[in-house]
Amino acid sequence: MTVHQSKGLEFDAVFLPEIHKALLGPSPQCLADIPEIGQPARGLSRSVGEAQWHFLPRRWQAVFGGSVASRLTEAMCLLYVAMTRARQGLYLVIPPAGKKDFNNKTAASLLYHAWKCEADPTAEGEVLFESGDANWFGDSKIEPVAPSTEKEDVPSRRLSFA
């Protein structure tokens, strides 16, 4: 299920396994200078890296900056939706960071610094932030699943809390 598909839904537990990837993703291949919605484009440009923006006229610098701002807004909105689907447990799973300052352009780094984490982000298996009842599922009444007698083409995996 995608984050977009989860809008309006809630789940006991939500797992976000890929928040260590780039927050914005790849840049669009080209950008249009459209003064207002519904107006024709004043120009079209091939995408260039942020390091080259200073060579562009101010008008195009604003177009490129606006594109980054709108992509960042969309990424933050999606992160908000993903994180607020959890009723009981939200689990953010990331690989160890490459550097102790954990200063990169990912949602994981953003949350690490926003929560003022003090744990070492380069350590393997480290819990970087924890809040609330870690044993929220302890009182749940989970019914055991009877093993299937049919041969399955795909091996099944089951996550159980005991």
C-alpha cells in the first residue's frame, strides 16, 4: 500500500522502512516558467543542478527554487500522512548512518535532529528515539493461525508478537 492510498485510514502499527532515502528524489528533467495557473508557459528549461543556478537569470533561479520548494512541501506532506496513520506503534527503520553528524537530505536525518536524538546514528541495531508504551501490543488477543496444508508457491512470512 502506498502512502497516498493510506490517506484517511489508521493502523495499529505502521512501518516506514525507507525513510533513509533522498527526501526529494530525482529532479524533473525539465521545468516550465508558468506565471500563473492556466497561463501559457513563458519558457521551458532543461533541469540543471543547484550548483549551476547562479549562472541562470533571476527569473529562472526563482523557477528552480519554486520547484524544489513544492517538491519539499509534497515530501513533508507525505511524511506527515505516513506517520499519522499509526494508532499505537510507528516504526522507522533505517540502516546505520555513514557519519555521526547524520547530516544528509533524508527524512530520517530530519526526524533525528528534530527529536534531538543523542544516540549514535552510526551504531548498528541502535534505537535512536522511543516514546510511549513499547509494549502496547502486550494485551492484544492474537489468534494463532493454523498452518496451511496446501503447498504455496511463495513462502509465507509472518510477524508475530509474543
